[in-house]
Amino acid sequence: MFNLTKKTTFEGITTIDGINVAGCRAEISSENPNDMPTLTHYPIDKNAYMENRTQCLQDYAEFLNAVYAAQNDLIAEKAAAETTEG
């Protein structure tokens, strides 16, 4: 048996002075966009992350805003599709 899952994926990197400092990733289920997205935030360069933690967290907040806005769009698209199907 083969199961296919559709997801929308976002990835972001905080880069400071040419150094990749932190990364983040999110996955939203395209089939069930009301489910909470899977979120990951991680340091890439530990020392640079500790020195620039405030900037990294600001970038992550911006990332989350983009993810949740996209999730809201997916929820609205799914609701509209269900309305036209029903």
C-alpha cells in the first residue's frame, strides 16, 4: 500500500556577516491545514547563535508570521473548495 501526503514546506536561514547562524523549517499539511504545523528552529553555528540570539529570534518570529499567514490561506482555500464541491 502506498500513502501519499501533501505538505507545504518552508525553510529559512539567518545569515549574519556571511555566516549561516540559525535555521528554521515548517511543514503544513495541505490535506489538513487546520492541524498545527510542524516547526523546527535550530542553531547552525552555536557561538554565532549565542552572540546574535536576539536577531535569530526576531528572524524566527518573522518566519512564524509567514508560516501562519500561509496556513490561514490554505485553510481559506480548503474551505472555499469544500463550499464549491458541496
